[in-house]
Amino acid sequence: MSADTVPVRLPAGYSLLRAGRGSFLVHRRAAVVAAVLGVVLAAVCVAYLCVGESFVAPAEVLKVLAGQDSPDELVVGTLRLPRLVTGLLVGAAFGVAGALIQTVARNALASPDIIGISQGASAVTVGAMTFGVTSYTVLPYLSVAGGIVAAALVYVFAWRGGLHATRFVLIGIGFAIALRSVTSLFMTKGDYLVAQQAQIWMTGSLNGRGWEEAAPLGWTLLVLVPAMLWAARAQRTVSMDDDTATALGVRLGRVRLGLVLLGVVLASVATGAAGPVDFVALLAPQIARRTTRTAQIPLLGSALMGAVVVVLADLLARKLLAPTELPVGVLTAAVGAPYLIWLIVRSRTAGGKA
């Protein structure tokens, strides 16, 4: 029997997918869940483009998306579509960011909006707005800088010969509180109108968002696709215990740093585009993991789930108190806050492991 015909025993629940000379292990349940989420996301997007102050028939929405002439081009193509795309990208970025940081910390509570990363991005962004920087082509990059600095401080203070999950989360929460105070200070020192704008942005809002906000985030996600493919493979080694990973020759310090840095960049750019939309990075990865039942948090499932959460929340925010529009962050916080309390209670009853 040749080497090519030797049967390979695959892990339970996995299939081998061959593409040319390469082959990939695919978790069957995760693939099914991703397909279902894709269908759900498509339906939510069509509903998002149809529903508003004026209802647009699905047939007209599809015409606009196909580039055909339609009397609803202004409403769908100019007003609703850019906001929808921004919401999709923001949700996907937060979902992946939360998955990466929770994987490194091995703690479901370690999401960017809990451990200070979003607050660092917010502090720098609101500070820039206070001093007159309001261009959405510049703010995302300032957000990335603020998020990286905040993450670096949390990482340094939490490191004691290793990265302990509980210490990492607690120190992150402390930095989050301190950075929120800095943000409030900037808002009190700024112009009244700027402070109002910053307050809406701080809640997390897609109102008025267009291609100017979506483009930097879209290009960032596109450039980071190779890094996310690497992260999907690197998750497996980080999920091992330290002794096993070290015995296999894995440089855990570098891998963890790379995953955290990627998560910080994604969370910070998303924050720069729509503000700190709370709890999306907390909810999406955990829902994706529980539905797929995988050992690692699935990045694709987290991205799709994050996009569904943000777009659906923004659709409800537009319609619940119409004609008044709520910030999308209000809806995500209403769902995420009880879930956070449940996670904390569960972690205490489980001996500190969320």
C-alpha cells in the first residue's frame, strides 16, 4: 500500500477538504452553522434595506444592488446601503477581535470593551475630536493607536512570569474605568457641540455613517485577511497547555502577542468607525462557540455572528421608537449586560473559569 493510500484517522466531527495540492480540516458542524448564519445575515440585510421611514419592496432593493435603474436608488443606495456596509464590517471586526482576545486570555470575559481596549481607542478619539479633529479618514488610525497603547499597558501590568486570565481581566477592567474618566474629562473641556457629537459617538452609533467610514475599515479587514487565516491556525496551539505547546516547539509568547495585536487593531478600527459598540465582542464569539461546539472559538462564525448582531440591533434601533433613532450601542448593551452578569455568576460557581 502506497503512502498516498494510507487511511488517515480524522478527529471526530471533522472532514478533510482537498484543494489542489493542499488539504484542510473542516469542522462539519461549524461549516453548517456558518452557512446558516450566512443565510440569516443575507435575510437581515435585505430587511434592513427594505425597512425605514418608507418601505421599499425587496424587488426594488435587489434592483439597486444589481446596479439597475430604480426610483428607490436614493433611499437604498445612498442612504441605507453605506450604513449597512459599515454595520457589517464593524460587527465582523468586533466579533473576530473578541474571539482572538478571549482565546489568548482563556476567559470569556476578556473582550475589548471589558478590558480597556475600546476605552483606550475612545479616549484618544474623543481627545482628538475635542481638539478639532473630526475627519473619519483620520479618526480610525487614532483609535488604533489608542487601543494599542491601552492593550500594551494591560499586558505589561498583567504579566507576572506568565499571563494569568483572572489578573488580565481584572487589570483590564481597572484600566477601562480609568480611561472612561479620561474620556469624560476631554468631553467636559471641549466645545458644547463637539461634546454632544462625542457623547453620541461614545454610545456606539451608525447614524449618518457612510462610505467615508466604511472604506478605511473595509480596506483594513482586506489587508488583514492573511493575518486572520494565520490566527485561525494559531488558535489551536494557544489553546493547548503551555508545557505541551512548548514541547512542540511553539513560541507561545510571540503567538499570543500576535493574536492580541491583531485583535486590538480590529477592535480599535471598528471603534473608530462607529464608536465603542458595547458587548458585541463579548457576545458574538461565545454564541458562535456554543452553536458550533468547537474546541476553539471559530473566527468565521464569530465574524458572521457579530455582523448579524450589529445589523439586527441597528434595524431595531431605527424602528422601536421611530421616528426617533436609538444608537445601536443602546440595543447591544441591553442584551449584553445581562449576559455579562450571567457569565460572572457562572464563572464564580465554576471556580473562576468563565
